[in-house]
Amino acid sequence: PPAQRPATHTDSPTPNSSNMNIEHNSIEPEADIIVILYEIQNSKSHNNNNRIIDLKISKNRNGQTGYCQLLFEPHTNIFKNMY
């Protein structure tokens, strides 16, 4: 099997594609877009069982990268725009 690069450690709670153990010559170089969904565990984002989820576009060959926040409703499995 191809060698895996070690995960890159940072003190930032925001994950990057380099934080994930993606194999060389696999997903990362081939992907046109990489979207990462994550929740910062120590944030006070819980409201009536709804959770604030951060969406990060870490790679986009044809457009901008950036992030936004979504409201996740676990009882319906629906993500909603917060704004």
C-alpha cells in the first residue's frame, strides 16, 4: 500500500486537509473541492439540541475557499443556514 503521510498537528481547533491522513496520490490531488464539516466541542453551540457546525471549504480549484456556520438539527438530520 502507498505510504501515508503523518497528520500535521496544529494548536488551531480548525481542521485542514493536511490534518487528515489522506494518502499521497489519492483523494487530495484528484479532488476539485474538499469540504470539511466539524464542531468545536468546547463551544457553547448547543441550543435546544441543535448544534452549530462549521463548514470549511479547504480546497476549491474553480472558486473561493472559506467557511460558514450551519445550524444542525439532529432530530431531523437537516443543516440550515444560520443567516
